[in-house]
Amino acid sequence: MHNSQAKLPVFVILPQLSAAFEGRTAAVLVAPPGAGKTTIVPLALREAGWARGKKIVLLEPRRLAARAAAERMAALLKESLGETIGLRMRLMSRTSAKTRIEVVTEGVFARMILDDPSLDGVAAVIFDEFHERSLDADFGLALALDSRAHLRPDLRLLVMSATLDGARVASLLGADVPVIAAEGRAFPVETVYLGRDPQERIEAALARAVRKALAEEKGSILVFLPGQGEITRLAALLQEAIRDPAIEVAPLYAALDRTAQEKAIAPTPAGTRKIVLATSIAETSLTIEGVRVVIDCGLARVPRYEPDRGLTRLETVRISRAAADQRRGRAGRTEPGVCYRLWHEAANGAFEAFSAPEILNSDLSGFLLDCIAWGAREPARDLRFLDLPPEPAMKEARALLSELEAIDATGALTDMGRDMRAVALPPRLARMLVAAKEIGEARLAAEVAVLLTERNLGGDDVDLVTRIERLRRERSSRAEDARRLIASLLKQVGGDGAAAASEAGRHLAAAFPDRIAKARGKPGEFLMANGRAAALEPHDVLAREAYLAVGEISGRAAAARILLAAPLTLAEIEAVAGPEIVTREDAQYDSAREKIIARRQRRLGALVLTEQTLSAAEHPDAAKILAEGIAASSFARLPWSKALAQWRDRVNFLRASEGEASWPDLSDAALQAGAADWLAPFLGGKTSLDEIKAADLEAALQALLPYDMQRRLDAEAPTHFETPAGSRIAVDYAAENGPLVSARVQEFYGLEQHPALAKGTVPLTLELLSPAHRPVQITRDLPGFWRGSWAAVKTEMKGRYPRHLWPDDPAKAVPTTRAKPRGT
């Protein structure tokens, strides 16, 4: 082994690790980035007696890391990949009878152990970079623990990470499991906090940081960004700003062609520098030659599952402190380095300690299907996890598997479920492929599945049909890998059968019927069957399609963007989702037109596929719908006459005077809430607000008052008050301070007792007016006014209106509607 490897920190703890596995079957290794754990530990453990004649399986969280680790170990042994060191991942397999260490991605391991629960011929399983807590890693560890407990008591399990709650993991692995730590980094890393204006685009801030690093530091630069879009935009900015041919800009993300990925991590020629623009793919188990500068934006794009909508969306989030440490460590892998962070040091405290486990934010349908196949119908009870799967997501997963006919009413696997499990795809896509086989179109369905699971394969066009046609023409290494994967899927499903790419929408819709979308409003605006809105750019070729099958979407409900879709016809929707399409006769009150609109609709979830107008008058609930619709949006436009409005005010007055239990509540809120009960019975045959007459409204309201209460109403809250002068004046029961009557003061002469309502319990408010009809006094005690302030009022009025009578004792005077009583 090369001297540079012998100096790696992990060598110090190898004796301790070997000793731990002589008497135990589990251990936890916490070693910092650059310590050498990924490559050195598997090579060391293969020499142990308990590993003789068997394989060691090393799990890596990503394909790029798996390939890099396998190739590095093979190089250390001066062998080709596929000899002592093997590699298995979704788009590649290099193993042989000589293979002793097999590097696999976490998803591949889950399938390995499901197919062979005893892991025959495997001495140990190493879970590398376990802190990333992918669903496959958690699931794989749970199955390995279960296998060790019931089938393979000799199976060694090693969990490794640079940043990990070692004690918690050790407790999961069993009693007395050691946590072994390799101290110190390979090389020191200086940290520089640059901060960032939150209003500035991330690419602009990173471009400035790159220019600063180029000026201040030597060596190549690794820049961490959230996703491919940001990488593409930053690459454009840098290529425009940097004219030096000795500086290369190299993108690095999962969807990139393998050749381009290898170019990004390859050593740079002498005298040149490289700027690698990477996603979180470069965080762990990966050494990029020549990099001694890291620029970290502090963000990552992670999947977030929404159980209520059955959708997984990508969300940009702040990374954890553990992830920040991992990124920082990339700068010190081969020599002392520097890490520029686009946040202030004080913000470190706001970062979560560790990234959220994927099991808490994932679609668990595939996980549950595999658990049931393993024999664990209740995973939280039957298997051991660091974090239990959330019940809402589990409930959603059970519902989906039932809908896909993968499990029966008892939760057991069905024949369809077994057929689906034979296909290495998520449940929806597996069901699609199984169904496509039955109609002889398995190859097209397999192409759809691979394009959905391999990001940007066939280009980045939104149109799935275009991507399929391009994939069929491509001869790149990634396209060849995809074709091998398609062939593998066809072998798993046991069928083939070609079809035109234009038929892809039908298969996509079969996999995601809840994402069938219908155009609405402006070009590019769509509504999906699950009720969620989504959009395309107006100029996109699919923007004017009537229907789409949507395969991938990003963003939140208010601004969701379609990333992958295919055209769909109504006939195809009928064929794919026929049993879910319901016919419903519906009548609704149209608040804009103030009338009932009745329709017969054929609906798929939130989508109206076809619609026919019906006669609203024939709808059995027309009166109720009209009443409730008016109450909700047109209540003030009912034909309220002055008399009817006063009648309601009189009832409300007595209700307030005598107590709420005595009289019905005729307030706006009460009438609107109960419109179906009091108004609807009087709207027979009517379908619009215009058809309701004042007499209809009056009859409906007065029906709320029994005959005896109507008599009391007339007696205790009369419509008019007759003044001593003989005038009948309407009582204003809506006045702010109680029922009120307004008249010139002369009409009240001779009134010695103040008038009252409600059996004499509530004084009538009198507004006494001057001859010019201006208020002189408002009183609820007329005798008191006569005795008190009348004298002052009389003097003032006499001066203004000398032709009118202003008696000293108005209580004894003759009332009049004239300037002076007749005969004076």
C-alpha cells in the first residue's frame, strides 16, 4: 500500500476495529472526512478470519461515490474493477467469482437482501456515510438486523460516518456495541464566512465568491449548489467572466453523463485549475483530485413527500451542521485547504445538527410493499429503525398499495403485488409495467419508467415523447446503460412489445392517474385530478394541449411547475381511468349571474371531463340551493320593502327587550345561516334571485312568527305612533338608541306621560324638531323635559320663530301641526 495511504488517520484504529469484530458482530466507526474509512476499512477487514471465503458488502449512498470507491480500492490492489473489488449499482455491474469486496448502492443492497434474506456468502455489511439517513439505508439496516437476529447470527454489521450520533446507532445495533472514533482531519481547513444578501440570487453571490477564491487561493475549487438549474446558471456566469484557458468549469450532478462525471473528478493537468460545480453528490465518499478550496452556499435540494396529495416535490432547504462539516472536509482531503461559507458565523447555531432522515419525508409505498414481502406487515412493530416511519405516510402507502391491487383487505401481498415486486421499480411504475405487458407494450412502459427514475435522461425537454424518441436515437454511454436497464426490466416482467413514443402519455397516466391534467385559463395553465394547479411556460410545445399526463412536478401548490409530461387525449383518459370517472348531476348557485346553473358532469377527481347543461327547475334541491346561494352572496339584494325591514326590526327589538328565548332571531347572520329552513319552502319553481318578489320574502319571514306572537308584535311594537296632534308617524326601530319617532315639538303639546313600548317597559325615544325640522331635543323623559330645559328652549325658539306658539306649560297646551292652534 502507498505511503500516503499508510498516513491516513483510519489506520490508527484498525487494530481496535479488528478486535471489536473478533468478539462481536456489530460496531460503529466515526471518522472525519479524508480519514480513509471508505477504502481502507473494507480492505483491512477482508483479511479477518471470519471473512475468509466470503464477501464484504460496502454500501454507498450514491452511484458516483460507489463507483469512485470501487475504482479506488481496485487501483490500490493494482487490479481491474470486477476482480477482487466488484461494483453493483442500477446502471452498472462489475463482479466476478474472484470478488471479495462488493461495493453497492443502498437501493441495490435492499433488493439483494430481500431476494436472499440470509445473505449467503456475505461475511459483513458496511453502511458507509450512514449520517445521510436515506430510506434505503435505514431499511437495509433494519433488514440486516432482522436477518442477523433470525437467520445469520454471525453476520457482521459496521456503520460508518464522518458525522453521526454514534451512541444512538450503537444502541440500535445491540447491547455493548463499541463506538470507535478516528480523531483529526487529514489536513487542516481554514473557514472564511462571507455572508450573503438574501435578496441576491445565489448564482451571483457564488460567482463573486469564486472570483475571490481564484484571486486569493491556489488549487482547484469545489462549489456546492442546491441543484442542476443553479449549476447551469453559475456555469454560464463563470464562463462569461473567466477568460483564462487554464481554468476549467466542470458541472457535477447525478443526471450528468458518466463521462462528464468522471471528467469532473479527474485530476487536472499540470498548470491548470478546475472549478467543480456540484450538488450534494460531492459531499461524501468522494475525493476530487486537486481540490483545496470549497465554496458552500449552505443550501441543498431535498425531496419532500406530501401524503395528502400523494406527491413528492423537491424543496430547497438549509443544510445541517453535519452536512456543512462534510462539505468543509472536502477542502482538506489531499492538502491544507480553505472553505468559504456564504453565511455569517453567527448563523451556525440556527442550523439543525443533522439532516432529517428520509424516512420521515418520503413516499413509503415501495418501502411498505417490501416490508410486507419480508413478512413485516407492521414495520414499526416488526423491524428496528432509528426513526419510525410516520403513521400518516404509512396510511397513505397502504391506501395506494390497495388501490394498485398489490395488497388485499388483510394487508397481505396479492399475486399482483408479487408481480410488482419482481420489477425493480417504485409501486406505481411497477404496476404500469405489469399492465403494459398485458397489452403488448412493455418496452414503451419500461422506457417511460427509466426516464422517470433517471433524471434528465434523453435531455431536459418537458415532453416525455421527445425524450423517448431522443433516447432511442442516442448512442452515449448513459443511453446504453439505460437500454441495458430497460432490458433488465423487461426480463423481470417477463414480456416485451414495442409501441410508438406518442403512446407514452397513456402509460404515464396509468401510473399517475391523480396527475392527469386539464388545460384551464391561459396557455400553460393546468389543473390536475388531485386538485393541484400546475403550469408550463406559455411557449412550451405542450402548453396548448387540452390534456396532459404529468410525470414530474416541482414547487408548491401556488407555483407548481411541470417538469415532465406527455400529451393525452380524452379517449385515452377514458381507457386508463374509466372506473374512477364518475357521472354527477350538479346544481350550483352562480353568484355572478344570481341564478342556479344545473349541469351533468363526468368527472375525474377535480377535473370536469364533459359537461351538459340541465334544467335547474327540475333539480330536486333547487329551492334549497337557491336559498343557500342567495344567503351566501346575494342576501342584501333580496326584495326588502321598507315595511318588511321595519317588521324585522320590530321583532328584533322585542327579542332584545324580553330576552333571546322569547322571540326568533331575525338578524342577518341568523337568517343567512338558516335560509334553507325558512326561505327555501317559499321558493318552489324559482331558479334565480330576480324571480323572488317582495311578497315571497314577506310570506317566508312572517311564517317564522306564530299568530299569537304576531298579535303581540302589533300591540307591543306598533308600526306607527300617533302624536297628540293626530299625526301617524312610523317608528324607527333600527335607530341606534332604540325605537325613535321624529316630529315637530308642537305636535307633542298636551302630552303629560312619556310613551312606551313593550308593555310599557321601554320608553319611546322622541326627537323633538323645530318648525324648520331641525332637532331641538332628543328625550326619553318628556315630562322631565317640559319641567326642566323647556324654558331655555322656549326662549330660543320664540326668538327664532315668533309666529309659532311657545307655551309656558306645554304639557297643558293644545297640540298642533300648524304655526298656532286654530282659534288662537
